Amino acid sequence: LTAPTLIQLNISVNEKFKLTKKLESGILKYSIRTADIIDFEECSFYTLILSANDKSTNNSLYTEIRVYVVNENDNAPIMTQDSYYVTVKKNTKLNVPVVQVKATDADNSSLTYHFLHHCFNVQIDNQTGDIYLLRSLSAKDVIQCKVYAKDGKFQSNSSTVHIVYEETVGPVVEKESEARRLLPHGYSSGRF
């Protein structure tokens, strides 16, 4: 911005911006500069009012200046939980997610999900964070995997996923009289 020396420019009070001036060849040159760090996550745009005051006539003009802040990927994603605990039963389907891990990102970047190291017997959907079993588990199986999210530039902290097999055992009935009591009305007990 340039202005004759009889014109004085000012911007509205704003802690993030300042108006600097410099006299060059008899012309006063103004610049709007940042006075502090600006961050998209804090504010996506700023509205400044620039006023021009003519000292010789006391006339003033005002204009609005909008400064749009570009969202840069400057924040790492954060996993929403440190640990996930999942129990699966004998007949858990293999094509259905057993757990979904989640992360947040202050930059609203697209996230992908990954295992920190190879994890046997499970796979992760990189786009959704869904974790699937690759085979049925038995009573001895315990799966423990570290998972993280990535936003293209930064990697998140990791979460631990614990998947254990839960043995499903039905009620044990010792006496026929107890069996009759457990049956719904209208059913009779018998041997199988």
C-alpha cells in the first residue's frame, strides 16, 4: 500500500496483525504483517478494517480486508483410546469387524490406520480402522497389536488392541427338578 504523506492509514485493533510504514522516495509505504503466529485451527480467517485519514481535509475512508488462513498439516493425529479390549466367541464371523480403532486430527486430514508391526490372525481396514479376524480363535489365542493412524505427514501415538477368546459354556444342570424350573412355561424336560 502506498499513500501520500498527508494520508494516515490505520488498521483495526488486532493482536495478530500490525501495520508497518516506511518512507521511500517521498511516498509512505504501508504493509500489513503478522504480529503473532496464526493457525487455522485457532481461526480460519480474520477481518481487518483499514482506515485512510486525509490530514488536510479530515476525510476518512474505510475498507474491510479479509485474511484467509491456509490450513497446513501441522498437527499429528491422536488415537482416541490408549487400549481396546475385545472378547470374541467361538463362532465369531471372519468378515465382520470385531473392533474399530479411531483417531482425531486437528487439521481434519484424511487418516489411514496401520499396525505398528505385523499382527498375525487379524487385518485392518486402512480407511476405517476396522479390525477383522483372519481365522477363528481358540481358547489359547490372545492377540495383542499396536495400531496407529497417519495423516500423510505425521504418525499418531499408538493404541494397543487386545483380542481374546471367550469360552461360551451353557448352564450346567445337575437335577431334573432344576431343569424344569429353567425351562419356559409349556416345555418339558427330557434327555438329549
